[in-house]
Amino acid sequence: MPDFKKIVPCLDMKGGRVVKGVKFVGLRDAGDPVEFAKFYQEEGADELVFLDITATVEKRKTMVDLAGKVAKNLSIPFCVGGGIASLEDVQAILDAGATKVSLNSAAVKNPELLSEIAKQYGSHRLVLAIDIKRVFVDSLTKAKGKTIVQDGDKYYWFDVLINGGTKSTGKDAILWAKQAKTLGVGELLPTSKDTDGTKAGYDLEITRMLKEATNLPVTASGGAGTLEHLLQAFTIGKADAALAASIFHFREITIKQAKEYCSQHGVPMKL
């Protein structure tokens, strides 16, 4: 039996509501998270991701109570991220009913936290979220030590962002993912700030590069706007899962349509 590829709706949370923006800004209300969770499970979503997108910036913990309310309505895998910065935070999220936790900012600031979480809870419960932005340079010497991509006469690398995509770290995303794997991370969730919410398609290059560099399960995220984009995540981006928000929240595409389309084009899906 083939390994099924996954379709994963994402609930970006702020103030107890599901929101969606473009390039991490311009957030607009989309609805109630508990109702969304029920709906997506009934629609056939393979997993659900809950991201408290302003927790780190606002220097507070993830909305554990709300995550718990969502979890009570789910039997599919459920990943929670945002503001998780300690083993105690992880325990609280898992106790609330989450299957997995996702870390970004705290992991960058304290990489050993990843190792501690993996040892205590297992790599299968640890997802590294990587918010990413392309950085263009006019010469290779200006990006020494980075994983450089050449596009014609242009050169660029992928910078890791933290604090809800508001702060550059100068860390190379590919090298960071490799390091994270050695520390025990079980999955990668990269989101391109350049494509997020644009509906112009995923950054397939970074998705593919991360998969090839680590061979970890990778979820494509940021930019899905059409059925073709979802298909490309699997065929070109080599992703194991395709995450989307806007197209599902606003009923532009259904989970069933997404799965049937990908299946018709040769991608193994759980229909």
C-alpha cells in the first residue's frame, strides 16, 4: 500500500478566532475554530494544524484552553504551535489533547529544547516550523556559508524568521533543518513569507530542498490558491502534506475536491 499524501487545513489563531492574512499581515476574521475543526474532520482532512500566530510577539503562552476545545472535537492528528517555549508548555498542549507540537522562535533561540522535547515525548510529536524569506545577493561572496540558489544572474538563500515572521535571524533554513533533525525533530513545516496568503502557489523550491536535505516529512505551507498548487506541492515540491487556509476557510476548494484532484493525477490520497 502506498504512503498516502495528506491534505491539512490550518487554523491561524488570534484573539480566539481563526484569521487569515497575506505575507503574515493584514489579518481578517474567518470564523470559529471549534466549528472549523468539526467541519474539516467531517470533510475528510487528514490532519489539522492550530497556530497561535501572535503568541510569541505578544509574549504570552499558546491558548491552551481553546486548543483543548478544538481537540475534543477531533479524532484526526492535531498539531498545535505558537508561544511554546518549554517542556511545561509542551506538556500542557499535549494534555489538552494535541497529537503534536510545533516550535519556531523558541527552537531558534534554544536549539537544545528540541532535543529535550524529542527525548521526553518522541520525535513523532515534534514539528519544526520554519518561517522563511528569500534573501537576494548580488554575489556569492556576500552569502558565504549559506545554501545558495542561482536563478539566471540572481543569487539568493533562505533566511529563517522568528516572532511571527517579523524578525530575521540570519540563519540558513537548509542548515537549520539539518541541525534540527540531529536534535530529534520529526517533521518540518516551512512557510514562505514571500508566498503566504498570496494564492500564487507554494515556494516549491524551499519545500523540495528541505525534503532532499533531511528526508523528513515536509508539509508545504504558504500560498495555495488552486487545485494545481496542491498537486505541485507533491509532484514538484516533494512534500508529504499540503497545508492551506484561505482556500478551505472561504470554501473556494473543498477537502474532497483537493483529494480527488490529486488522486486523479497519480498522487496517493486517502479518499
